[in-house]
Amino acid sequence: MTSRPMRGVTGLIATLLMAVASPAHGHEIRPFFAGIDEHADGRVELRLKLPQFRSGDVAAIELDIEPACQPLPGARIDAQGDSLLQSLALQCSGGLSGRALKINGFSALVPDGLVSLRRADGTRVDYAVNRDHARIDIGDPGVASPTTTLGAYLPIGIEHVLGGWDHLLFVLCLLLLVRARAPTDGAVPLRPLLATITAFTLAHSLTMALAVLAGLSLPSASVEALIAASILLLAVELSRGALPLTTLSQRQPWLIAFVFGLLHGLGFAGGLQQTGLPDGAQLWALLLFNVGVEIGQLLFAASALIALRLLRHASPPPLLRRLPLTMIGALSAAWFLQRLTLILGA
């Protein structure tokens, strides 16, 4: 017999999977970080931290200060973990007064970033930037920006989770696992759902904090491979059917959510570490980034639950009922094998 969670969700899952058909997606989506320090003599130091992807490609982000400044000798490019750090200095007549910063090179894998500006008078402001907000008036401290200071970490957290397709597939599988415990009317039981979401939130918040503030780390390729394995495990569990609840993940989905949430937290921490944290305000930046992650996660979960409710009375043919879980399993297996290959080839 086909599992009850599959009824009415074929369209939802198939649509999601069509958007992530390439195993190159997942937590490969990472922001960039740019630091700009202005000095009283008109010298400006730039640091650009660019993500380097598993394919070996480097994000093509470029910074243009308008009007242009005179480049100074001593530019450097250094490897820093999974990133490249470009450092250069400019001589800007009159400093940054009357100048703007234009950011070019946004892509699907680098949809946003953080620009941290320290002015000659010691004041600091952070800007969240993306394709729609790719130009900043850095010459006038009184000009408002779309998101400034620590609040810049909130939208970065939202965009990071909504772009992390492996994370979203895991959340979807958790919802379907909880729905497997539903009564015959197909309604998702509220208490197990809240327990599962809370456990997942606590787990990845814990490892994010330990990674960013205490230096906890695992090789990123290993973390990514285990995240893919977590999705594959849930796909296998869902394929067993709704009843009876014979396995641990079926009986206690909150426990599975907590255990694998620890791994997903390390994946999120990697994205935050790529962005960078402001000196003296790391805890607040981490908190806002995590809040952004939770907002994005809840938006997706709410949308999925609404879709499940609207589609639960649909009765697709048996083959189509099995297809979404097969696609989830195949995609997560492809992710796992791709990332395992990177580990073995390192």
C-alpha cells in the first residue's frame, strides 16, 4: 500500500525537485563579505572574501568605487579555507566623500553579501547587498540604506535558508514524517509537529553558536555529505509507509530532527563564517542570522503545510504517488555520491 503522506503532495514535491535538478545546489549558496576601511589621509583599504565552490570556481564578485580611486601597489590574494581573500589599497582624493560603491557579479550561488564600512572618524556601518540593492552611497553617512548595521544579518539568514535546497528538502521530509502519524483525515498533528520543529531549531542553533563562537568545525565536504545522507534516510523511512510506526524516526521524529539538526547547523555556520562577523558584536550578529534562518524555515514550512492541506484530497495514480519520494531519494543519493567523491579525492 502506498504511504498516506504521499497523497496530495505529488505536485508540491515534484515542483520543488524540478527547481533543484542539479546536485550542484544545496549549501553551495554562500554570500560574500567586503570590508572597507577609510583612513584620514584618503587611503582606503579593501578586503573581499569570495566563496570558492566545490567545482573549483570562485565567485565573480567585483567592487567598483565611483568616481574611481588610484590603486596602490601591494595587492594580495590569499586562500582562506573555502574562500579567497583579496586585499588591496586605493588612494582616494578627499576620501570616500561623494563616492558610491557598485557591486557586480551576483549569481544564483552568490545572491547576496555583506559590506562592512569603517569610516575615517571610527564609525562603522554594515550593508546587506544583493542584485536589487547593488549600489551603495558610501560617501554620505546620513544616506539611508536598505538594511544597515547588525540588521544586515537578518535578510542574509533568510536568503541563505531559502536558497539551501538540501535543507528545504530535509524540512519537507520532516513534515511528511510527522504527517505519517496523522489520523485518517490527513491533518498534521500539532503537538508532534511543534516538537519536531523546535528540536530541529534548537539543534542547529546550538551547533551554529559552537562553530562561530567556539571554533567547532568539521570538514565542509563531510558535513555536506552527511546532510545529503540525512535526506536519503528520511526518504527511505517515508517509503516504508505510514503505519505501523515501527522505526525510531517514525515514533520519535523530534529526536531525528534534533540529531540531524546538529549537522545542518554546521552547514549554516559555514555560510555565516563566509560572510564574516563584526568585531565586538559577534553574538548579536549570530542571533540575527539565526533569526533570519528561522524566518525562512517557517515561511517554507507554512507554505508546505498549506499546500499539503489543499492537495490532500487529490488521488494521483499509484505510480505518481511513488515518484516524488523516488526523486527525493535519487537526488539526495546523487548529492551524497558527489560530495563523497570530493572527500575521497581531497
